Amino acid sequence: MTKEELLFEQAEKAMQEAADRVVEEARRTNSSVVVWEDGAVRHIPPDQLPPPKQPSP
């Protein structure tokens, strides 16, 4: 694996972990998550958020 590929994987993992934390916090506080989708701002209400992730073994 090249240095660039490793850096890309690390960055991708960090972004996914950050997104997961945002969803967890929104669910905990019963808040919407705001995303940019298809060229527009979209508010995702807490009842439409993806289910919680199961911890990795």
C-alpha cells in the first residue's frame, strides 16, 4: 500500500467516525442532522436517522 493510499484510508475512516458521532449525538439529543444532498440542504429528522451501529468486536 502506498503512502497516499494509507493516508486516504485513514482520512476516510476519520470522516466516517466523525459522521457516526454526529448521528449518535443527534439521536441522543433528538435533533435533526443537516446534510448537503443533490445540490441542496436537507434536514434529516431524528426518526429518519440510520439505526445505531453495533460496536466492532
